[in-house]
Amino acid sequence: MSRKIVIVGGVAAGPKAACRMKRLRPGWDVTVIDQDSLISYGGCGIPYYVCGDVSDEKELRSTSFHMVRDEKFFDQAKGVTVLTRTRVTGIDRQAKAVFVRNLETGEESLVPYDKLLLATGAQPIDLPIPGIDLDGVFSIANLHKAIEIKKRIAQGQVARAVVVGGGAIGIEMAEAFTDLWGVETTLVEFMPQLLPRIVDWPFAAMLKTHLEEKNVRVITGEGATEIIGDDDGRVTAVKTAAREIPADIVIMAVGVRPRSDLAREAGLNVAPWGGIRVNNRLQTTDPDIYAAGDCIAVTHLVTGRETFAPFGSLANREGRIAADNMAGGVSLFPGVVGSYVMKAFDRCIASTGISYETAVAEGFDADYSLTAPADRAHFFPGEAIVVYQLVFDRKSRKVLGLQGFGMMNDSISARIDTAAALIAKGGTIEDFMTVEMAYSPPFSAAIDSINAAAYVADNLCAGLLRKVNLDRFLAWMDDFSAEPGWIALDIRHPQEAAACVEKFSQDKWAAIPYPEIRERHAELPEDKTMVIVCDAGTRSYEVQVFLDAVGKHNSLVLSGGFNVLRRIGVDWIPG
């Protein structure tokens, strides 16, 4: 018996569900309704279209075999009816029909359904500030906006850009303006760091340093208070509490919120923050109505809390699961761990699970290991330093999150993906210590980075390693009186350590090379706390173990060492 499936939303989750449904139930009637004229496009690719990595917007709407996903494609290739430029204005749950309006003709009608899927996505958050409607102010709301932005840049109308919002889209758009087009770009973020609530501050600091190296001006801790325009209504500047920044174009990238008005007006359960609440089969509180994609509330598998995860990859997974269940099968969506990866010029930054800051706020007995290994065998040409932070709970030894920063290649994403799979299953430090990773010198070190991060976590839990947190060490470097009983013990090569000794004097910065510690340890002070520093922290740990063995327990290790300090852009490193 044929049934009618109606899907509201035609970007990611909706088309995926429609195509999956036609594979499971070829004889059923499947209709996708969307208010836009462009559907089924890769929204996450918009910044790469603007910067020129993707040359034509049709590439974002095309299949891997170069067919444009438009109404004709879905009708002929998939057997799916698509109604574009058609807005769903309401849901009649008793009659099991949706009210629709054709945006071209104004004609209104009813479309009946047996099962309904809401895949209405998310919409940009608009700051309630003056000037938001000026010509030249854009949010990355859809592909039409991206086409207009690129058109203005290509026509030479944009020399100065301001991007408001230091999340993923804002950073990617800042790169897009700067990298190909050479536009003078300023990135403004209200919070004290970039990628707030996604990564911890050292990783945000490394990202900020790299953006500034690539000529993006980054301003954190300031919010846009007004957008200024000329007499013709065109944008000319962005104003904050501290300054006025000239601009020919302004990108508002302060976040998105779920489009859930339809669900709320239909009496479905919607979270106060806007996410449509669903069960693990993606059913709403009406068993004949499902929801998937950026409009839903999902469960975070680390915290157990309701969360928002607007990612195209998840939307596609959710669309498939919803289709399975609407077709009469049983597929479950357990939740998310919040995996994230982003390119920023020559660097990659990624995370999964929760940050250390979040873990502390959530009440975990949280700690972290900070490591800075090579991304492949140290003897292989092109090896580079990566930085990882493994967040864990000391009581349960469960791993709560992993963050990474390094060169733009697949090294970090492979470790983040592995961590995501382990964390989703409740993985512990032991699981990370023993997980098997493929090894070859061009791809990794013999001791894989993910294993090494877990070894450090294990040493911390066992009390074999005593570290000093980076922020505490930097506070001491800013003001030595903050920790009057401290002295740095630099075990790097004498040529590396000499500049610091000369700059800070021997009473604050002592130096004994790593190979000489065993025979010269008697020279070390016993009345001060020694903060042992090297490039990555590995040798510092070995020295701490040796000093403990000879009765000198007055040391702390600076995890990550100078490999991290250089990347966060501290200004006191000599030379």
C-alpha cells in the first residue's frame, strides 16, 4: 500500500531522507517542500566558494558524477517530487496535512501526509544593533547570499571587510576574503577567545596567532554595537565599544538557531532555546511527525545534556535514520560527541567531546594532558609539530575530549575521528593507550600521538607526573612576584636556552642541558620550585622522574613546552 511522505526542508537532512525512503519504499509518494529556489547544496562549502577553492556555485549543488541536484534531477533520477519556492505555513495534525503557499503565485493549498519530516534547518542570529539592514551587511544564510558576496568582491567593490563572530563560519569567511582576494579583513569576537566553548584558550590562541600571521586582524573581547552607513544606505564601518572599523562589507556570523516555529505552532515539544525535541528514533511528540538536521535537540554523549549540533554530516545521518523509521524499520540515533574540524589557511584545528573548561563547569574531576609531538616519524621529510590536549576525568578515567592543532593535513582529523569513536562508547585512558593506529613513517610516529596523549594522562593519574598549568606559568612570566619561590629549569640545548638566561637572569631562569642533568643535579636549588621546560615536555618529565629518584621533589613540568609557547604567540620568547 502506497503512503504519502512529506518532508519540509530541502538542503541536507530532507533530501537524504527522501532518497533513502525511495530506496526502501520505491512505490511510496515522497514530496520535499522548500521555500528557496536552490536546494540540496553543501552549505558548509560556502566559504570555499567565496574564496575560490570551489569555482562555481553549481559544484555545491552537484553530485559526485556532476549532475545538478535540482527539481528535475530529483524527479527523474530519484522519483521524488520537489516543490521549491513553496512555504509551509502550518501543520494540521488532526487532518494530517500541511498548509502551503506558493511564493511565486500566492496560491495556498493543503498537502496531506501519512508521515511528516521536519528538516527546517537553522537560521542565522541577527544582532539587535542599529545598521543591521544596511546594504553590504550579509549573513551566511543561503547560497544566494554567497553568490552576491562573491560577485561584489570580483567586481572590485570590496577593499575592507569586517567579519563579526569568531566561530567556524566567521573564521572561514575571514580566510576567504584574505587568501584569494587580498581584502583587508578584521575579525571581531565578543568573547575573550575565538571558537568559544569549542576549544580551550591555548588552542584559540594558537589559531589567533596564525590568522594574524596571515594578515587577518583579530579583535577579541569586543562586540559590535552599531553598523554605520552613508547617506545612500551603504555600510561604511562597524563600531564597537572601543573603536570604529572601516568596512565595505560586513559578514554577520554570530551563530545560528533552530528553525522550529512550525513545530512549536503545531504544539510539538520544543526546547526553550529552540531545538525540536525528538526521541532516539527522531520522532517528535507526535509519532507521525519526525524531525532531523539543524532544527533538533540532540543528546551530548559526554554530558548527557540536551545540545545543539548543526553539522551537515550529522544532518545527513539523521535524515537516513528518520527515513528508516518512517518506512517501518528501527534505526536509532544515540546522540553526539560534538566532533569538529576546520581549516584555517595553513593550519588545522579540531576537537571532539568537551573542552577542559566545560568539563570543570559540568562538575567532572577534570584534568588534561597537553602534548606537542611530531605528526610523523621525526626522521621523515616534512614532519611538523602538532599539539594535542586530552581531557579526562580523574575518578572514572573516562576520556571527555580531545583537541588538536597543527598543519593542514589529515594527521589531526584521523586522531580526532578515532577519539570520537572511543568517547562515544565511553572510552577510558586505557582505551586510548591501547587503540591500534596504522603506522608508517610518512603518516605517524611509531608511538602514535593519540597513544602518547593517553600515556601522559595515565602518568598524571598515577602521580608520576606533576605539571604546571600553562595559564599559571604565563602569569608567573608576566609577574615573577606571582610565584616568588619559582625558577625555570631550561634543559634545552645551551644555544636555545642562553637567550632566556640572559633575558631573565639566572635567579629566575637556570639552564642545564638534558644530557648533563644526571651528573650536575647537585647544582640545582632545593629551596625553590623548579619549572622544567623543554620543547615538548617529554624530556622534562624524564628529568622530573630522575630528580624525584635522588630526593628532589621540588619540580613541575611545563607540558607542551616551547612548542606550545611559540604557537600561542607569547611575546617574551627571545629571538
